[in-house]
Amino acid sequence: MTKQTVLGRVARLAKANLNALLDQAEDPQKMLDQLIRDYTDNIAEAEQAIAATIGNLRLMEQDHREDVEAAKEWGGKALAASRKADELRAAGQSADADRFDNLAKVALGRQLRSEGEASAAEPTIAAQTEVVDRLRSGLEQMKSKLTQLRAKRDELVARAASAQAQNRMTDAVKSIDVLDPTSELSRFEDKVRREEARALGKQELAASSLDAQFEELEAMSDSAEIEARLAALKSR
């Protein structure tokens, strides 16, 4: 995978409109679970790409430091050879002086080559440093988005559970509504009232029968009294 591809995917994921995705989803919870898995996989993939890019950058930086140190070292050798040549020439040893001057030239050539390699690497190092910074920034955005996704998922699950609990409570209340004339409780109350009315009817009926018996008894007593008085009249 190229660095451009990784950066592109990081940018697309970091800019994902979470609310729009939730509005379009038939099952937001499943969609969020899948997004979380996708983000986690992409983050792991991005981390591997960033690690490889950083490793390459560190190798280039190490080579650059070595070129800079080599240029400095060859410069020092050239200076030492040149001074030695001057000493020998002053002492009348021209042949030896020329030999050290030649060594100084060789050292200067090596210095120029090391400086050239160091200079050539600097734009690449700068570009790679910028790429690493962009990759790290994109990775942080992805991690932040993943945190948002997890929080949104937990919030959604909690809200769904609360809504389901409220619906169950409402249904339960409706099923035992005492004001509903068709409910079991209302029917039982009607039955009790009918039994109470029947008991009252029986009581009234019983009371009515008893009064009739006493009235009959009183009538019989009056008849006996009349017969007794008639017998008394006749005996006079």
C-alpha cells in the first residue's frame, strides 16, 4: 500500500459524517458495530504504514548524518594534508609536499561527494517528514472518530433499551387499567355486585314471608277472640 492510499483512506474516514450515516441506516446499532470494526482495522493498517514510513525516514536521516559527518571528517583530513604539504615545501621537500597536496585534493573530493549526497537527501527527508506528520495527524483523527463512534454506539444502545422498557411499562399499565370496563378486574367487580344484589333480594324475600306468617297468626288470634266473645253472649 502506498503512502498516498493510506492518506486518502485516513482523510475519507476522518471526514465521515456520522449523523448522516445514522439517518440512512435501517439498523443504527449494527451499522455502528460494523463501522467500529472497520475503523479499528483501518487504524491498525494505518499504524503499520506509518511505522514503515517512519522507519524509512529514520534510515534516511541516519544516512544524512553519516554523510555530514563524513564531509566534516574528509574536510579535516584535507586540511591536515595541506598543512603537511606546506611544512614539507617550506623544508625544501617538494616531492613529498606534492604528494600530500594530492592527498588533500583526494580528501576534498571525498568531502564534496559526501556534501552532495547530504544535500541531495535533505529535500527527500523534508518531504518524508511532512508525510509522517500528515499520517500521524490523520491517525489521531481516526482514533478520535473511533472514540466518537464507540460513545455514540453506547448512547444508542442505552436509549434503545430505555425506550423498550418504557414501551413494556406502558403496555403493562394498559393491560391492568381498572377504568377499562372490559378488563378482568371490572368484570369481577360486576360479578360481586350481582352477588350482593342477589343476597339483598333473598333477604327481602325472606322478610316478606315472615311478615305474612305473623299477619296470618294475628288473624287467627282475632277469630278465636270473636268465637270466645260469642260464646259468652250466648251463656247469659
